Amino acid sequence: DIQMTQSPSTLSASIGDRVTITCRASQNISTWLAWYQQKAGKAPKFLIYKASSLESAVPSRFSGSGSGTEFTLTISSLQPDDFATYYCQQYSTYSRTFGQGTKLEIK
Amino acid sequence: EVQLLESGGGLVQPGGSLRLSCAPSGFDFNNYAMSWVRQAPGKGLEWVSTISASGYSTYYADSLKGRLTISRDKSKSTLYLQINSLRVEDTAVYYCAKHRSAVYDAFDIWGQGTMVTVSS
């Protein structure tokens, strides 16, 4: 299976900050990568597909980039609603795998 | 509104079985691949199983293979997951998820989840 490793595991930031979360794949997945946001006790919410394509209705402060084995999710100016856990997921193989998650906390 | 509603979770003894259901609304269920994803308490997301739109192709996580059957009923527009020989470590919230389109695609809609607790 392809392993997905996110860093950092926890990120403390303030409202208005620009933050970046990194996701690394154990082998080349081209741009077959998605990002999800999950709040405590809720289902994940879909944010980005194909590494950099923003799902409709997702605020433009979210952006994704990367290809191959290294990817990033950037939030350009943190809003109160953005404090949550973020997961990357590869879907280049049927045995799709998620990163372990990055918890974004208020500083 | 596009929605998924899971049901069928509950408390089951080790070695028991459960069948989870997922009822879609707001989209043509027959046109999309579907998956199940689980999340153990306090842990991350784990992909469990996928079924193609036609239902002819099914895929399972290696760690669960042999104990799972994913299926879909076009006439009832319902997705199912049968889990046998349940273990304590299967305790988790089980989510059904709609693919953007085909099997090799991201999950754009998630249900609210159904809790499965395996305990004696």
C-alpha cells in the first residue's frame, strides 16, 4: 500500500495567519490527491481534488499544490471556522490511503 | 440537497455480524461509485471498501478482506456493507461516501456515520 505522511501532526496558529500542511506519498501518485476537513464529531468535508482543484463552494483561501510525492494544503488567511483536522488521501490505487491527519489549533 | 444516511450500527459481541446500510438522496445513485470509510475513536480515517457504479467491481482493504461484502441494490438505491467475524478493533464510526464519479476519484459527499461497537 502507498503510505501517506502528513506534517505537522499539530499546528497552532492565529486568525489571519497563512498556514501550510504537507503530505508526502511513499511513491509517485501523480496528482491523484484529495484534501478533507473534519471537525470534532462530524463527517469529513471535501475540499480539494486532483491535488489543486478546489471543490465548488470551498472558500478561495484554501489552495492545494504538488505532484508526484509531495503535496501541500495552504490556507491563506485563517478564519475561525478553519480550526479542524485536515486529511490528505491518495486515490491513485484502489487501496486508497489517508494521511494520519493534521490538527489545526488556535494559538 | 445531496445527502447520504447510514444506518445499521450498534453494539455487537465479538464474532458477530452486522449489515450497514447507506441511503442516498439528491443524486442518481446508479451513476456513481461508492465507498465505506471508518474511523476508530480518536483515530484517523481508514478506507474500508469500494464498489463501482455498476456494482460489478468491488475492492476491499487487505486488513479486512474475507470478512466484508460490499453491495448495492439499484432498485432500492441503497448501499450495504456486511461485516462478519467482528472484532473489538472494528469498533468505529462507519461512513459511506459518494465518489465524484468513477472508482478512481475523490469522495465528494459523506454521510453522518453510524457507530459500530464491538464488545462483550
